[in-house]
Amino acid sequence: MSSFFAQVKYVLSGDTLMLANPKNPALERLFSLAYVSAPRPSKDGDEPFAFQSREFLRELALGKPIKCTVLYTIPNSGREYGTAQLQDGTELPEASVKAGWLKVREDAGRKDDSEETLQRLDKLRELEAQARNEQKGLHTGKDGFIAVQNDLGGPDFLNQWKGKTVDAVIEKVISGDRLLARLLLSDKKHYQVMTLIAGIRTPSTARTNPSTGQTQPAEEYGEEAKRFVETRLLQRKLKVKIVGASPQGQLVATILHRNGNIAEFLLQDGLARCNDFHSVFLGADMAALRAAEKKAQSAQLRLHKGHVAKATAGGKDLDVTVSKIVGADTILVRNKAGEEKRLSLSSIRGPRAGEPSEAPWREEAKEFLRKKVIGKHVRVSIDGSKAATDDFEARDVATVTRDGKNIGLMLVQEGYATVIRHRKDDTDRASNYDELLAAQETAKEEKKGIWSGKSPKIKQYTDMSESAQKAKLQLSTLSRQKKVPGIVDYCKSGSRFTVLIPREGVKITLVLAGIRAPRAGRTPKEQGEPFGNEALELANRRCNQRDCEIDVHDIDKVGGFIGDLYIGRESFAKILVEEGLASVHQYSAEKSGNAAELNAAEKKAKEARKGLWKDWDPSQDVAEEEEAAQAAPEVELTIREKRNDYRDIVITNVDTNGKLKIQEVGPGTAALTTLMNEFKKYHSNPANKKSLPDAPKTGELVAAQFTADGEWYRARVRSNDRSAKVAEVVYIDYGNSEKQPWSKLRPLDTQFGVQKLKAQAIDASLSFVQLPSATHYLDEAINIIYELTEGRQLVGSFDYIDSKEGLSYITIYDPKDAKDPDSSLNREILSTGYAMVPMKLKPWERSPVFEKTLSSYKKAQDQAKDSRLGMWEYGDITED
């Protein structure tokens, strides 16, 4: 007979204890109570009262110091049997027999008939008889059977118990985050299931592969985490909050120790990390676990040794404006200084193109984000950054909020984005990561967006600017409506946009009426026309992806719709002009009805010397204002009073179709002489010998070297042959044109631009004169015009100015002659027989004030007919 002291580690049954050495808890010793037997617990099913018998002993002895006396040992197994006494004097097995939870074995004492043994047995049998009489424990007469289920059995379990807190006993600790728990759901039904501690993951313990017999060593701190849990939970009766189940069917639950959530204590001691996959089960409760983990990280405890805290972006949020929606999870933002930054929303991913269930939602998700934030002020909290990869450029990841609402969370809630599963060491994540995960689960349950199992109805837009024919079909519909709602899908230039019109299901190219904006370069680095890139940049900043309203007035020759664009009820054409990034096109402005607004905006820009008008000279506008004041209104084509508008002119060129190019003699020609002198000096300097950076574009202003004299002049590109690298240019101050190789073209420096001095060549046509269509007669007519005008300063009477065509109809006089119809160059050409009075007169030409002039011209024409001169040599061609 020998005695020893130990501590009760756990209770196997009503008659068997597992003891631990107080000085070394890892040393265990099995000890059974002598002379008695208890109902046996079994994996295949407990005997009646097995659990109740064990519970009595567990509650009596678990975790307490105990003195054990070994009475005998089974030789084969080495199992020890004896009696025990707790510190409070409670003796075992007497206490259990008295409570009715143990029976005295019938064969007890057969091999030991000593007086002491017989007395002990008599006492036990007396206690048993007493319990039986009092119907205690096993003697109640009830069946005592408790059904035990070893798995969850299906979704019905969670449907009934999820979110509820139940009593449980931890039967076994497998690792720091994995337990065998017995759930005491009712007096007749228990579940004994593998349980994962919700919200954490601990390092693994050592385990043996059953198939190979090889032992896999424990991870660092794995055994320590297991001991931490064992000493606090093993066979303790506690509360378990059921929160869910793992994909493998294991219970996930919060284990509530008497001092709190065991997961928090493991995290605080650096023995566990937060398990993101459980966040969906815990919801707001996950925040306490994150805080506990953060505390251990700050202290660099155990698993977090060497932890480096994440750097923050200055410790404050940024107030910015969203300038562009790149995708459902990526935006461009601009700060007050105008600097732009690309951001990805933290911890979420928009619908992926390569995922069949997600791809159809890409546009709808992007549109959802556009409606929420484009052009809006938002608050940005930088959560980290992602290094550049083969597929993505480097970018910051951030939490974005507007009016206190988290944008990433809204996307996830609507099923327009999924939550990224971060690596355990990835700290570049959203601060509300757990909330995002919970929102994703809710979206799944409600079958929203990509979780709906079906594709959205994709909005299709028909391109009505694809051709002029298509544009004509749509024009009548749009022109009848006012303030048509749309979306600016793309900015092609400062004044040209692609606009989506959802309610019509069409997209159009919208050209702003009443203005001309300079052309931008085809790439951000390409210069384009002066201030062209600035105009495009303003359009992108103020209009791109914005909701808008449009008024459509007309269409152009290639299918563009001419009209007004309103952003936030403000005309963008007016904004461009006010910023000096566009000029007013007077005819178009008057036709669209916004001339007064645009002219006022242009005047404001000129006075502020903004943009195009930085070198503005007020004297340059005098002639234009006088001309505009004298020009007939576009709507009034019948002239009631003959204009008294005589100007000194020179003919600088006659086009192959007989149209004239003239210069007005006066301030303009004097300024041109000064400019050309400076232009000549500029291009004679070798430092300014610069080639065009790229192929010239149609309409681009350039400096061109005229073939006849080798000098440089201002010119505009009319057409371009890329294969031959030859461009046709028009010299804007003289009106003549020619083809020049690209090598003879240079960029036009801004100091010589049309803002400094407008193009001096004016398009003109002889009033009441129609030149012949036959080539040989037309050539002769042009020669006659050259003979009568070349090198001479003449007087032009501006009879009518067609601002729509940009053409002045003039009668030309020699200043030596009286200013009457009989002495005009117009009549002289008619009298040579190489021109005729038009058979079909324009409305203004039919005005009564020109009856005398027409009569005189027809008389000169009749004389040429009678004399068979020029085009009349074979008779009266009008008779055909």
C-alpha cells in the first residue's frame, strides 16, 4: 500500500481519474477507484447514467489536489486501484457510492479478505443500500439514457441553434483552436462534436500520419497554445455560443471561459492569430479579437516577435474629389492642388472578366460606383500599397467614404464586389474588413448581384454618330426635346464628347455649338494646337463620366450632333470660353441662341488674358466688331438698304474654282508686315530649326516654307498623305495652297499664332457673277481676274457677308474710277464673255436695292452674247 499526491486533470468515468504531477503537469497517471464500478461511456453509445456518474465525480474533483492510496495493481495492465481523499476531507469512492453514482462490485474483496478490506466493503455496501433506499443516482428507477450524436447531422442543427448559447463540457483539447465539446442541449440528447474556436487560428501540434506512421512536428508555439487551453478548459463545464460550421462540417463556436472569451486570451498572449474566415460568423464580435491581436503585435509577443507596425499616411485622412472611375474597385482622385492619384478600394475586388458568374456584372458595378462618387468629395484613408506586378501597376489601397458611408461596403452589400482573402501577414487591408466579410455573406444569402445566379440585363447603346445617315434619323427625336439627360462617356477634345443617352438607348458624338476649341494632341505627350491639351484636361476634369443634360440643334457632315452640354445645369461651352480655352464661332453661336452668353464669356476671358487670349490686343477686335455690326442678320436674307461698306483690298490668290482670297489694307496688313519680319528672323535662326514632333494633322497650324521664294509663312494643313509624307497646306494670310513634304513644315510658335494676329486672307466671291464650269473657259476667266487685279490696291464693296459659309460677296472697283456698277471689275468680266449673271439668284441678290446693278450686268452679258465672246462663242448656252 502506497500513497501519493496529485492533481485531477480530467475524469474519464464515474470511477476513473487522470491525474497530473503537480510539479510537472505533462506527466499523467491513470487511477481507478477500488471495489466499485460506474456505467461506461462509449463512442458507440454511453451506458445509462454514464454521463451523470462521471459528472458527479468531475464536479467534485476536477482540477483539485488529491491524495491517492494504491490498494492493488492489475499485473497485466499495470492499472492502479485505490482510494482517494480531497483537501476538504471528501473520501472516494465513498462520496460517489453515497450519492448513488457507483455500485459496489460483487467480486470485491474475494482476493483480499483482510479485516481492513472487509470493514471498507461493509461501509460501501451500507452506503449503497442507503442510496438505493433513497432512490439516488443509479437507483432512481429512470432509464438514465442520454443519446449522444457525434456530428452535426445537417443544416437543421444550425437552423435551430445558430446564435444561441448552450452549456457544454470540453472533453478533449486537440490543439489551441480545436476541441472536442459535448453540448448539453437537453436531458436526453447531447452532441459531442469537433469544435473550432471561433475567430482564431493557433499553430498546429505534433501529429502522426496514420498511413505512414511518420510524425509531423508541432509548429512553434503549437504545444504551448494547447497547454494554455487545456489548463483552462479541459473538462470544464462552460458556455458555448454556436456561430456556424466550417466547410468540413465542424462546429464553429465562441468558448466562454468564466473570465471571458478564451480566444481573446490566446490572442493577447500571442499564441493565436485572427482567422478571417470566421469573421462572417462573428460579425461585430470580431472587433474585440482584432484589438487583442493588435495588443500582442504591439508587444511583439510570441507569434508576433519581430512584428513591424504598418506605416500610416501621415496619420490623417485625405479630402479629395473623384475624377474618374477606372473599374468597380479602382478610382482616380484629385486633391486641391490638382494632383491625381490612382486608388484601389481596400480589401474588395470588382467583378472579374475571367469569371463567368462575375463578368456580366462588370459594367453595372462600375455604373453603381460612378453614380455614387464621380465628381464628389470623398474622404480617403490609405490602408497600404501594392507593389507593381506583371498585370498591375503600383497603387495605394484605401478606404473611401462619402458623407460617412463606406463605398467599398456599399459595393459588397449590393453584390457588386467580392472580399479579398488576405494572407495572414498581409496588413494592407480595410479597417472594417470583418464588416465587409459579414456584408458579403448577407449579399450571398439575399442573392444580390453576382450572387444571384443570373446575368443582369446589359444596356446596349446604338452608335447614332456612326454615319450621317444614322445621325439624321436620330436628329428629329433629340432636337424636339430639351435638356435630354445623358452621361459623358468619353472626352475626345475640349469641345467633342461621346454621350450616352440611356432612355433612348443611343450614344452620340456631341460637338459643342457656338465655339471652337483647339485640337489636343493624340497622346498626353503630344502638344497639339496651343491650349488644346489644356481644353481636353478641363473637359476630363469637369465632364468625363458625369451625368449631363444636352440640347441638340443640328448635325454636321460626319454624323456629329451639334448642341449644348450642361454639367450641373451650367453650360460647359461657356466654361471653356471663360477659361480662354475656346473661341466663339459667331454664326454657330447665333444659330444656337447662346451668342450673348458666349460673347460675354469670351470678353471676360480676353480682359483677363486667359489661355488663347494671353497675348490679346484689343485693337485687333475693332475691325471684326465693325464687320459684325454691319453684317446682315442670318435670318434676314432680303436686303432693304444697300450697304455702304467700302474697304481697300488686295487680291492675294484666286482659287482654281474662281473664289478669291483678299487682304484688307489697314491695321491688319501693317501688323502682318511686322509679324512676317519677326517670322523671317525667327526661322533664319538655326536654333529654331525644329521638325514636327509627329505626323501633321488635318487642320493643324504650322509654319511652311513656300516653294516660290523659300520663305516661311503661317499655314494650315488641308490634307495629309501619310504614305508619301506630303501635306497640302493653305497659307492663311494669303490664301494660296500647295503640297509640301513634311520636312518643309515646322511647329508654329505660339508668338505667331492666330491669337496674336488673326488669319489675314478673307474668302470672297464676285457679287452677281457666275464663272463658267467648263475648264478652259474657267482658266481664261481666272487669268483675266489676275490681269485686272495683280499687284494693284483696289476697293471692295462688301455687298453681303455670309457668316455661315465664311464668305464675303464683293464688287471690286479700281480706285481711279467712280464707284458705280458700270465701272466695276465684276461688269468688266461679264463683258469679256467669261462669266455670266447667275440664272438662279440667291435671296439677297434678288433684293430690290440691287435691281439697277443686275440690269447693268445683264446688259453687259447680252452684249458679250451678241458678239460671241468667250463662253458665248458657240451661241447662247443658257438655251440648253
